[in-house]
Amino acid sequence: MNVRNFMSLLSRIFLIAAVCFFIPLNGNSQTRKHAKNTLYPSYKGLITAGYQGWFHAPANGTMYPDEKQVRIDMWPDVSEYEKTYPTGLKHADGSVARFFSSTDKSTVDLHFKWMKEYGIDGVFMQRFFGAAQPGARRGASTVVIKNAFEAASKYERAIAVMYDLSGLRARNDDCSSLIEDWKFLVDSLGVTNQKGAQTYVFHNGKPLVVIWGIGFPDRPYNIRNIGIERLIDFLQNDPEYGGCSVMVGVPTFWRELNADCIHDPYLHTIIKKADLVLPWTVQRFSPLLHNDGDRYRDLVIADMEWCKENGVEYVPCVTPGFSWHNLSRSEFPDDVKPVGSIPRQKGHFYWQQLMTAIDAGAGMIYVAMFDEVNEGTAIFKVSDHPPVSDVAKFVDLEGMPSDHYLWLTGEASKILKNKRPVIFKLPQR
């Protein structure tokens, strides 16, 4: 062997050694904490809902004992729950109204069973800032998340973590605690590496993590002072727990930095560092306003154009309606909101948003919310015959079946997946 051939062979040996040494090390550092594959490798084509899971039965077993303190505006249909709890309210026939507890494993299992039954892709699990703190990290909220990830695997439903900054204060708080909580969820609960079917939502081949609550002017924190860029960088680039895609939840008018949004261009800096942006449009549109559907369409189209120009993907938000009567009655007695202030119109309002977003070219949709009866935005099974009370008032379903909004969401999912054409007329069963 001449010198040239020997040097060529030696170079190839060094190259092979380098590949064997560096690539697995780098690959493992990025993915060893997360499963390599998932049933949901992309958010595209999915309709997911937000999941609160915050309805916890007290030690004495009685939920909402005082009708004067009730802060929810819809009542769940509890006919299918394995366990329910008495409340201080009664139905028209005098029977005690009962409620479920989110901490019961059977409750979460039933919810994910419904998702599979009606063709709803899955949910983003709300993880509030307070629940992510060391002292609360193993509390009821973690129990709900643990049960949800097991149920998601069982029913093969998409699931991901959504960090909600609600509860973060103006002083002494930053996002470093969320870094430690993400490590806890990955290590202790295996959220990105489930024991059964892998169903964590990936996007662009990476686990998707959401940070919600950036840019709202009513928040006590300054987004410049909470370490948000450090959190995003950690989730995207940490060698063990990173390698994630990041979606940020922002106000409706984030693009123009006005109305419901702070007037700080730093918000755009944060959004451009993320992979996806999710504007919160609940309460911003109403079927009672003339041509408000067109305004929603124009907003979505303009948002998508901005995102395309700036290399960020866009996720529109839709909601079936809104009601904040009971909460406003107890917290803002001088400004009590009407029951059903944004009416559902038997699903017409919800369907119009869904079809408008899809027709505008949206590839993925976020529904607010799955189980949010507090603000009357729930799509899970709710009762058309809620409790009666001289104090607490509830939104009914206008004569529609309790599963009406689950069914509509499943129908919209078929259209988003191009299994059926866009149709603006409300479908009938």
C-alpha cells in the first residue's frame, strides 16, 4: 500500500470514528429524554382543545355547597361518570345536582374516551404557574396530568403540555421554575415517553410545548423581566430536555400591538423566537355583531401573512360561546355580566369560526376549551337542564343534545383533514 492509499484509508477510519462518536452522542443528548416516535408527529391536521382539569372534590365530598358562591356558567351532563359528588344546588324536580371531580382517574378516562368516540384529536393540558412550583408540583394538578397522559395513551389521543403563566407575579418570579417543572414532567411522569402508545404531540419532529399568557396588559408581570427567552432557549436547545418546538399564546391583536395587547415590540421578538403562535380570541368576536365573522376571517388571513413573512406558524383559536355571569356576580357585583353574553346559537357561531379558519388556510386549530364550564366555553357533554336557583344562573344547550359540540368538533376535524369539503352550513346529524 502506497503512502497516498494509506493516508486515504487512515482518513476514512478517522471519519468513521468521528461519525460513530459524535453523531450518537449529539443525537442522544437531544432525544434521549423523549421518545423517538409518536402517533402525532405534527400538529398540522389536528384540532385540539384546551383541558383545564381543575374541578376538585373537597375533603367533605360536597362541591359548590353554597349557590351564592357558584362561579361556573354551564353544568356538565354527569350521566356517564363513574363517580359524582353532591352539590348545594338542586334540579327542577328537587333532586340534588351532582358534579364530577377531575382528580378521579375515571373522570379523565371518560373524557378521553369521548375524544376517541367523536374523532377529536386530543388536548393541551393546562399547567398553571402555581402548580409548577416545587411545593405544589406533586399536587392535584399533577394527578390530573398523570391520569390524562395514561388515558391519552390508552385511547391514542394527542396530548401536550401548555404552561399557563396565570399566577406569575410582578416580583421575584421568572420562568426558571418552569424549566425545573419540565424536567420533573419528563423524568417523573414520562410525558414525552409514555409507557404505552406514544401520543405526545410533536411538531417538525420535536415535542411541542406551549407557553401561554405573553403580552396581555392585565398581567402583573413585565415580559421583559421574566426570563421568557431563557425558557424558550432551554426548551429548544437543552441537550437533555430540549429539542422541542415552542408555541406561544398571545392576545388577539398581537400583530398590531394594540387593543387587548401590550404596546411593546419586544412581544414580536419573543414570537419570532418561537415556532408557532396562538392568539387568544375568546370574547373578541360575537354572532350578535354584524359581519363579525368577516372580521374574524380578515384577522386570521392577516395574521397568517405576518407569520409566513416571519417564519412562524399560525394556530387560530375558536370557541363555541362565552358566559361569565356567576363569576362576575360574585367578584364584580357592580358589573354583572348577562348569562350567555356570547350566545352559541345552537352551534352556528362555533361552526362559522371553524370553517372560516379552515377556509382561510389554517392547518391546525385550537379549541377553547374542552371542559371550561366556568366561562361557558366547554365542548364536552353539558346539560340542557342545569340546576335551578334564584341566585346562580346557567347556560343551557338550546335544546341540543349534550354531545352536540363534541360531534361538531369531530365533523370539523374530518374537513381539516380533507376527508370532506368545507361547508359553512351547520351540519345535521
